Amino acid sequence: MAKQWSFGNLTGWALTALSLGVLLAVPVPAAAQMDRKERGVEIWKGLRDKHFGDRPIRRGEDQDVVGLEAPDRAEDPALVPITIRDRTGEDRRITRLWLVIDNNPRPMAATFRIGPGAGSGTLSSRIRINAYTYVRAVAETDDGELHMAKRFVKASGGCAAPISDQEEDPDLGKMRLRVQGPESNGAGRRAHLMIKHPQVTGLQMNQVTRLYPEPHFINWMEVSYGGERVMEADLTFTLSKNPSLRFYLQPDGKDRSLKIRVKDNQDNRFSTEKGI
């Protein structure tokens, strides 16, 4: 059974959850919703200074480096589909990706270091969005340049959506892996990884006990193919429950072993290996 906290010993994140619950219950005027874009600009300035310093970041919808696909309005704020699209050609490659969600409790949602075992920097997943916000994909290429694509997504409550009682799951960390053949666009072989994990944010009130559970989420992942790194990722609770991740492998016509290692914030470790 996951640990539960009473109102007498609420921590900072639990107090934040209470505040979020109150805010989500109050209708937001249209004008206030529009102001969120302006507030997002200010939040992004702080995030940019913190994580990228004074490095120039190219941006624009017509870039040939990175694209971002996300819905304008999410059907389910706890399961928002996104794709970061690698648009580079043969003259350059993406070596690192940052996923930033301006108005989430943890804006720096994920960092991916892309290795030589990757057929492409394209990644797809499902994420939580807690309030109307810009979602940003920042890519670093092998020439050291930074590029950014962004989308404004209308969604509320994804990080604080109620959860049921969290019993210990005997399948915690169980993985399913599917790999398709090489794609005609030269991106390589597409892999789909699914991981059994509750991804508890700590901001979700348990509807049975009315308490807030301890955060429990995957915070690190490494994927290697034939001994070469495909990607290494630092993650947060932004990934949805039972994370799903699609990525690409670089085939060379030989039989290779695809190995995945995962760790969560409670230091549980899981791994799987598959011959491809």
C-alpha cells in the first residue's frame, strides 16, 4: 500500500495539490484564459535563463530541424498525445531534446540524450498537462545549435486528476516492446515501449481516503541497441500513467540486442532485453 498523508502533516507538494484543487473548481473567464499565453512568456524567460543561459535558440514554424505535434485542445488532460518530429537531413543530427511545459508544476518535463543507435530523434508519448500552456520542444544538433518548436495546448487538471486506491502492483515495471521493420523515409525501425507504472504525481487526491499519496514515477531510462546508446532520458511525473514511448532504431542489417533499463524515484529498477 502506498504511503498516505493526513492533513496534519501536509508537505509542500500536498499543499500545492490543495491549492490546485480549489483553482480547478473555479470557472476561468475567457480573458483570464488569454492571459495565460502572456504569463507563459514570462515563465519561459525564467526557464530559458535557467536551463539554456544566453545561448541563441532558433524558432519558427518553417524550421527544418524540429517540429512538435500536439492537439489544440486535449480530450483528456492526463493523456495528451505529443510527437517531437526530427526534421533534419543527412547534413546534421539531433543529439539532445528537452520537453518543456511552461505551466506544469514541473516545467522541465523531460530531457533526452540521443545516441548513435537512434535512427532518428523523433519521439512520441502521452503526457499530463495541468493548465492552458505552451508546450515546447528544444533540440540541440551536433553543430551545437539550439532550435525550438512550440504549441499552445488547452487542457486543465492533468497532474491533479483523481486516482483510485494505490495497491501494490505485482506487475510494476513490466515492459512490452514492439519493433517494426525499417520505414521508407529512412528513419530506421520504429520501436514502441510500454511500461506498467502508476506515475503518481503526489498532487492527485485519493477519492477513497481523501489523502494525497507519495509521488511515485519513472525518473530515468536508458535504451541501447547492439551496445550503442539509442537514448538516455531524465524524466518526471509528466509522462502519463503506464508510460508509452515510440522511438527509432538505426538498423545495420545485423541481429542486434535491444536493451532497456528503467529506474523510478523510489529507486525501483527494471530492465528488459529483446533480440531484433
